[in-house]
Amino acid sequence: MSLIALKQGDGLHSYKSQREWKRPPCPAAGGNEEAGGYVASAEWGHDLKYYCGKCGLLMRDPVQTECGHRFCERCHRNLMKESVTCPSCLRDKEIFENGSVGTLEKCFKDRAIAKEILNLQVSCQNEGCVWSGPLRELEAKHKATCEQKLLKCPFSVIGCTEMIPSHRINEHNQACTQHHLVCVLQSFQEFMKEADISRECPRSVEIIEKHKEKDTESNEWRGGKQSQGGSAHEELKVKVHTFENIVTVLNREVGDTLNTVLEQGKGLKNQEAETAQLKSKIRQHERSLCLKDLVIADLQCRLEVLEHTTYDGTFVWAISDLSRKMQEAIGGRVPSILSPPFFTSHSGYMLCLRLYLNGDGVGANTHLSLFLVIMKGKYDSILEWPFSKKVTFKLLDQSGRHHEVVSAFKPDVNSASFRKPVHSMNVASGCPQFLPLAQLHANRQAYVADDVMFIKAVVDP
């Protein structure tokens, strides 16, 4: 292999054009890397400085000599065994003529070039593989997992010479069963000639012993009349028959093994079917549990409603966590809150309250707005419509001074808010300026205790 000449006078050693040194072609896929370098495609047109001066491959663990030439670490060790003189310098006409020949003894590992080489873009050399990427990924991951990587046949130890891609090993074994059996027979015949049969294959010994007995009886019957050539012919026939019987035994054992594998395959399919059924049952149980959780949540909600429901037209609403709800109302996230429903009687109107903590309509941003909402109830068809009962709202004083805020109104019978509900609830109607926010904040200790405020609604009978 001719190597690249060095330019005299350069501060850093560099390579000349590719016309002076042609890098050897990359080894075919599956070739060994005993030479020392990385086996990778050259189609990316890498700089020649990345190639070993001995093996011509991309350098693995590059070593730079005193004269500036670089080699793979393994190639460098091999060169050291042959000579201490740099072969690149010997082949460099300019340097050789000037009498300046480098040696291999003084050297160091070139880690900078090593990093550059590992970042080079390369392609997989395995035929049919289209992978490409950095050399470090080829070495670290892809080379071991490539499906197009050629492997020796598992029966190579007995004569099969096929090289098969890793993902087609099973296909090859099934397609070449006949060939593999022939290889087994040939290997066994060689083994019979070289090994002690009585120690290695007792079943074959029994067959051979039987034929030996037959052969002895035949010889005794003939009484030594047959010639030596005839005896050899008979002995050869016995051996052929013996091997035929051995092959028959092996075929039977192979058949038994295949039957066992098929039975195991059926058992595995049955287990997979049972597993699928169990998974289906688990999913059904999970859905049932989800439905039960929804039913329980609905029952809990109804129970809470029943705990707060009244049937006499008088309802006290405890509004807890007031500070947070006030901030949500000011921020516009939850402008209004609804109270639990209450009734004027067991078979009366179904009502609830709607409170805007930051006001609504004419009271927006300045007042608490409190409204009555008529809800669709079970007994609406036997009640009088429109709703016309007087409603009184009270903000209860918790300081004990009984300074309650009271507001009352008489429903407008012409308003749609007090007609028989068509949907789940009518439009709210009541007091948009129930209480100025400034008054609430000024007397907060009177109306709010432990971040709880109480509002009372009274509906006349």
C-alpha cells in the first residue's frame, strides 16, 4: 500500500492530494477488523487524514508518531514488531531524499483526531441495510443489532457453510432441514471412525452388535468358504445397514422433538387465549368499578344535598372558604356560586340561591349580588304559576349585635324568571345591589368568622 507524502515546511503535518495516495477499498460486510481500523463505507468522502497509514481504514485509537504520521494503535504495535522506522517516511520521497526518516518509538495517542473520527458520518456495510449515522453510534449500537448482519449457520460446526442475516436464521433452519440432517449423518460417520463407539453412542452399539452377531453366524454357516474379498464386501454391507438404522433412529427422534415443539406451541396458544380472556375480564371489572365510583359520587352528592335541604321555605346558606371564592370571583374564574336546593314544602317549589361575590349587572365590582333561582321540580305540574311569593334575603351578623343586612322583593309575575321552568332552572332574579362591598369589608368581622359567611332566605307561605 502506498502512503501519503508529507509537505515539508508545514507547522502541522498534512496529507497531499488523493492522487499521491489512494486509500484501499473498504472490506466487504462481515469482514474482520484484525487490521486495526474501523470497517465503514467511504462514500461520504472523508478527509484522508482520518485513515490509517498502514491498513487504510478509518483509524481506531489513533497514534501519532514523532514525524507526524498517524496509525491505528494495533497497526502501530504490529509495525513496532517489524521495524522502528516509520513506513510512511520511508515511502515519502521528499523526506527520504533529505535524509530525515521518522521513527515509531516516540508517539502519543491523538485523542482530538479520535473524537473527529467517531463523529464522522458512515453507512452500515451489511448488504441490504440502509442505516447511516455517526461512527460512534455504528460501533456502540447498530453493529450489534443490525438485522442484515451475516451470521454463521448454527450447524456450521457439522458442515453447513451458509452465511445468513440474523433475522432469517429460523427461516434458514426450516428450509435446510434435509441438508442439516445430511451434515449430521456425515459428521456422525466421521465420528464413528475416530471415536470409541461403545462409550459415545450406546444405542448405536446395540445395532452394530446385533449385526456383528448376524455376521458371525453367517461366517460360521459359510464355514470359511468365502474368500477374503467376499468377507470385506459383507462387512461393508453390514456397516451401511448399520448407518441406515442410525439415521432412522435420528429421524424418529427429530420427529418426536418436532411433535413436542408443536404440542408446546399449542399449549402456548391456549395460554395466550386464556391470558386474553383474563385481560378482557379485568377491563370489564375496571369499567364496573368506574361505574360504581360514579354511582357512589352521585349518592354522596345527593346525600350532601339532603343534609342541607329544608322543606319550610326557610334556608340558611353557609358559604365557607370565602376569601378564596372572593378572589376567584374578582379574577373572573368563578363569578357566581349556587347554594344547595331547598323547598317551600315537601310538595312545593324547588328553589336555590345564586350569589355573585363581585357583583353582577348594576352591582358589578361594587356590590354583593344575591338572586333567587326557581328550579324544575317534581311537583311543578300541581303548583300555581307564575311564582308570586314574597322573598326576603338576610346577611346574618355573627358578632351578636344583630346588625343584619335585610333585603326583600316581590316577584314580577310578568318576568320569565318566575314562570314554570322549562329547563333545569330559570334565569336568576333578585337583588343585584344586595350589599356594598365596601360595607362588607368594613364590617368583615361582623359578617365573616373563620372565613365563613351565612345568608338566610325566607319565602312567605
